[in-house]
Amino acid sequence: MGPRKQKDSGLHAPASRQRSAEDFDLIIGFLGFWALVVLAVTVWMEVTGQPALLWAMGLLALVLGLWGMVRLRRKLPARTARRPR
């Protein structure tokens, strides 16, 4: 039989926190993109005189979600390492 591999205990904990911060960044970007799209639709609906209340409520929900994600992201440590290529 060949040599047995030992498991790394605790060496990947910072990487998982790093990956978690990157996940927050992806979610923030996703919410930010859709907030801009819904903002444009809401403005267009207002300018053309169509009912825009539901679009504005959706925009409010997106902005509140974005604000909450940014607050949660601030609690995570800053990224220091780059992703390997």
C-alpha cells in the first residue's frame, strides 16, 4: 500500500471566509445591476404616465436588500489574497 495522505486540519478556514466574502460581492453586484434596471424602468413608467407603483416597490426592495448585503459584507475581513489563476 502507498503512503496515507493526512487531512489538513484548519488550513482552509481562512479560504472559506475569503470565498464567503467573494460570494457577498457577487450578490451585491447582482442586486446592484437589477436595481439599476428597475430604476430605469420605474423612471420610464413615470415619464410616460403609466402606473409605476409596483416597479417603485420592487426598487425599494432591491435597494433595501443591497443596503443589507453591504452592511453584512463590512463585517467580513478585507480580501488580501487574489484568486489563483
